Amino acid sequence: MASDRRIKDRLASLIISTAIVCSYTSCKDTRNADYTTPELNFETSIENDFSVLKGWQITLWAESPSLYNPTNMDVDEKGRIWVTEAVNYRDFNNDPKHHLNFEKGDRVMILEDTDGDGISDTSKVFVQDKDLVAPLGIAVIGNKVFVSCAPHCLSIPMKMVTMCPTKGSFPYQVWGF
């Protein structure tokens, strides 16, 4: 009975070793690339303390007061930029003389370039709530906006007629992490 056990153990070891060797040798990529990557020019210049590739430029698209302290952004199918702001999370560490605080809570903003000149010219508050404290993630998917605000993920329905929902008019769906 002990010898049967040894035979089974050796057979199992042989099968496992064979499987490892076969999987290792079969993992080699045998494809041939017909495309070669062209040499890229990484010479840079300094423009406003940014390293910029030659032929590229940096331009300002949006600034305060359109948004404050952005933490994340997403782009919807219309090309609008959705931005989460975290202003109120640093209440304990701000200079009282120059302290920015939103009494109604942090916000999710919608920025848009309506005239096509490459600069944001509209800024709308999508949602502002005292429960939004330093929202760090946003995803605009279909007719819902998902906002991560640890330890929760908010699902906020979007109404195309009213772009500025309030907690009283829109039901929030909340999941805990």
C-alpha cells in the first residue's frame, strides 16, 4: 500500500513537471512583427517649468473660478469635462485669512468649450453636497455619474433637462467600500 502511494506521488510529480516544461516552452511568442516603431524625438524645451516635446505646446484650458482644487476628471460623449473638486477636506490646515471653503460642500463641475477655441468658457455645478468630502474619482457612464468619495461610491442619475441636481430632487444610490 505504501509502494502504491509512492508510485502515485512520483507519477503526479512527473505529470506536474511535464506540464511546467510544456507550458514554459509553449509560452514563447513566435509571431514576427512586420511593423517597426519609428525613432521618436525626445528633445524638450522648458515652457513655464514644463518639459515639452519639440513641436508641442501647453495652453491653459480652464482655471479658477471655473474650478478649484481638481482631484479627478472624465470626459463625456459630448466632450464636456466633468471634474471632482476637493476644497473642504483641508479645513484643519488652512490659513483663516485666505481660507476657501464651500458651505454647501465639495462639488462636481461640468466644464465645456462651447465656441471651439480650445478654452473652457462654461462651468456648471452638477452636484454640491456636504456629504461630498474630497471626492477622488469620477466616471460618466451613460445617464449616470459615478463618484468615489471614500468610503462610498455614489451613483447620481443625470437628467438631460436639468444639469444641476440637488440631493432633494435626485435620489443618490450609495455603496460602501
